[in-house]
Amino acid sequence: MKSFQGKCLSWRISDGTIELQLDRAPCNEIGSESLAELEKFTEALESLQRDAHALIISSARSEGFCAGADLRELYERSQSLRPADRIAAVRAFLERIHRVMNAIDGAPLTTIAAVHGVTFGGGFELALTCDLIIADKMTRFCFPELRLGLIPGFGGIPRLKRDLGNAVVRDLLLTGRSINATKAQSVGLVSQVTGEGDALRVARATAAQIGKFDRETAMAAKRFIKTIPHDELRREIEIFCELFTKPAVEEGLRKFVESTDALPYLP
Amino acid sequence: MTTLEKTTEDILQLASAHFKVPREQLNPTDDFFKKLGINSLQALDLLTRIEQHFHIELPDYELQGVSDFRTLAERIQSRL
């Protein structure tokens, strides 16, 4: 499928670059529908990659790249299940999203996340699967999961640890604070900071530059330098599932879903 | 040395320009969520603009419980 228009995302291929664009209100929260379309994308990637050298992931939503997992759906789905079935459902979701993230992470293409605005939780984790992150200067990155009594569950910690120093990972994870694009670039997370509204253009220019190189050589370089931390990713799923059984998580999710607070993302 | 008054005025100007509320309608003691009509995502946007303008890093947890321009200015002032 050379192009696709779904309910939560779309993709197309142009000049050797696959462009995957997230577009689900309000800010691309990843729930079961988004996951199904992401799975459809990774299936299509098998054939798309024959005609491409690069992949750009971006967002059509003005609010940002992606606000992370759809917590409302997670809470409501959990409430509809017997306690004994909740963990199985969460684990199944995590296994599926990890397969998607791993497929993008290891894709034989140069992958670029063109991000802006809110890049939180699962959205941050999606950006971390990419080889390069190009960030609009208004981008904010955050792992807010600890406020819910959880850790990031879409592969965020192992991938951030792969790319950055452990102290930076601890800062973001343990404080739950958000950082702007300039700070993210200073710690080595972001490759380029762009003007407002310019991340996708810069990502396209970068993809065009990448297209000048021999693809096999580029992929040999990628395989050499970028390994997928499979063992830690497995461990992350286990820890997430262990934590999910705690009553504090249900309470945290309920509070978030029912919150009318102006700053519900704050701990 | 930037004074608290100057910092407050800079925030009011920033908020006025970005959220299209006339400067004369904004006062230091105003609740900026109500006065600007912004949600949490827009508050993050304001935080980013403040960090860029003042060349500071202001962890968002320092804004917990802060809703008026003057207190926000005090938080910024402590980072200058």
C-alpha cells in the first residue's frame, strides 16, 4: 500500500521518503485504534521500504507530536474487565506496541521524528525509536508516567538510556518534568532545533540529503551503531505489568481521567 | 539586574502577544488560566516561551499552584 488514510494516521511515499503522519484529536493519544493503524503501517513498511531510503514521522495536530498513551481508554477498558483479566489485556497491548516500536527502530531506512509541541510519554517513546529527532523550538519532552505510579511502557527507558547518559534518564524519569527542545538538544537527544512550524520542512531536507548516500552503506552504519536493547525492553514490560496491579495506579488513572485541574499532567 | 516589575511586564507582554489579549486587559494579579482562557497544553506553550525569552530553565513542577502573573514572575526571578 503506497498510501493510506486512516482514522488516526496516514502515510504516503514521495521522492524516496515515507511520510507517516499522526492525526487523531486531541493530541494523537495512542489507544487501540491508533495501535491497529500503526500495525498496519509496520506491515506495509515491508514493501514501502523497497522504494524508500528514509521515513519521517510527524503530527498533523497543532497541539503537538503525541501526548502518549490514551489514558482514558486504558482506564475505561480496565474498569470493564475483571481484575484478573486486566493485566493480561495490558500485557497484550504492550506486546503489540513493542512490536511496532521495534519494527520502526530497526527499519532498514534512516528514520526521522519531526516533532513539535507536546511530545510526552508514548509520544516521546515513539520519537525515540527514530534515528534522528528534529524538533520545533516549541517542543516539550516529558515522561510523566510516575505520577500514575507507572514507568514508561512503550520502550522509553531502554531507548533513552541507549542514547543518553543515565543521569539525564534519571532526571526525566524521576522528576517527571518536561524539557524544551533547546535543553533536549544540549543533552544530545535532539539533532536539530528548528523555527516554529519548520520541523517537517527540515526533516524533508534532511531526508533528501540522506538520499544522496548509498543505502546499503547507510544501513550497515545503522546496524553497527544502533542496536535494539531487547533484554531491557522485555524487562520493562515485566516491571510495567507488576506496577499495574497496584491500587495506586487505578487511583492515579481515575484521578487523571476525572481531573478538571488546569495542569493535570503535573504530579 | 532585572527587577520583578520588569519581569512581570515581560510576561504580560508575552502573554498578550501570543494569546491575543490586549495588554491593557492584563494585570499582575490576574489568574492567567482564566484571563487568557488557556488549558494545560497552552500553559506549557507559555512556559516554553518564557524559558526562551528569559534564557532560563523552569521545571514545570515549580508552577504547581501558580496561577497569577506576579507569582509566576517571582519564580522566574529566582532563576535569573
